[in-house]
Amino acid sequence: MTLALYELVGRDSARPFSPHCWKARMALAHKGLPYEMRPVSFTEVSSVENGVDRTVPVLRDGEAVVQDSFAIAHYLDVHHADRPALLGGEAGEGVTRFVESWSQRTIHPYVVSVAVLDIHAILDQPNQTFFRAKREAAFGRKLEDIQDGRTEEKLAAFRRSLEPLRATLKRQPFLGGQSPRFADYIVFSPFQWVRIVSTFQLLEQGDPIADWVERCLDLHDGAARRVPAAR
């Protein structure tokens, strides 16, 4: 049976943008597994697979339903062990958990601070209303005030915060070494998020991280590059 991946989209159902969904999408590409994309909007997420969870991605594989990108990567390694590994066993999984925690605390908050209005703009009217209400309740501020990261000082501080990533990518082409692992997809996904929803430039040309993003875009026959950048 064909695998199916539920992914978050805006008005254009061919442009999934959630970083967590991109982790799962790249994991499936890494394994070389064909799948059916099932696009969902913010207001539809709670009905996916009879309300299995309030977030996507969700993967269906026959009778199995797996929610959460990291759980999907683990599932794929267990059930498709004959294909290239994503995590690399218990030790690899532990280190990859650290990478995920670092990415979600360093990169994701800054992305929100520079692109939350761009995310809002790609949604239809009902989802704009839903998105605004949820985000403003979570942050206690209007969206226009949440997007406060585009100053020169804050951008420079963000770029400095990436120095551990930059130093690693000066030594090797991927976080996984000579070839990518799930850790690469975890850190790549927020850069892909911005690329799809916004024209704001997070990285300077010539930055080793920018070069790595380009390599990730080309992986798996350009799976990530096939979704065009925002204009």
C-alpha cells in the first residue's frame, strides 16, 4: 500500500511549508519511498485521521498511523531498515534529539520573528483568522508586533548564533558527515520554511551554511528545490 503523508499548506496546495512536514518529506525522499501527499490547512489539521493529533505531519502506512516528524523518522528506520539510515541507531538518535532541540530553540523562534506575517499572507481568509487568533493568544501580542526580528542588529545576532553549525559545515559537507542524515533535514527544514513563505534573506552569500542549504535543496533529485521559492 502506498504511504500517505499529511502536510500543512496555505492557499496553494502544492506548496507545503511547515518545517516539521519538511523533515518528514525529506526523510521519505532519503529512504526513496514513494508516497501520496495529502495537503491540509490549519483549520483541517484537527480532523486528520479522525483527530489523531492537533499537529502534522502524520504518516499513514497501511494500518499504521505515525504522528510527529521524529517518530516518523524512527518508524522508517525500523520498518525500512534495508534503505539508507536516517538516525543511525540509539547513539545517533540521541545526538539527533540534541540537534532538534538546538534547532527549535535557536532557528525556529527567529524565523517566526521575521516571517510570521508572510505565513499569514499565504493563507486563505478562514485560515488567516484561525492563524492570527492562535498565534496572538500564544504570544500575547499582535502578529505585527511578533514580527520584530528584521532589524540589522537582530539579524546579525541570529547569524552569530549559527556559529556551531557554520563551524561544522566548514569541516564536512553535511551534519551527517559525507552524506546527509535526519539531523540535516531537521536543521534544513526551517531554512526551507523561510524560502517558501518569504523573500527575507537569513544568510549571506558565501556563508558555508548557505552553501549547505543549496546542497540540501539538490538532494534526492532536487526534492526540496521542486517547490519554488517565494517571490
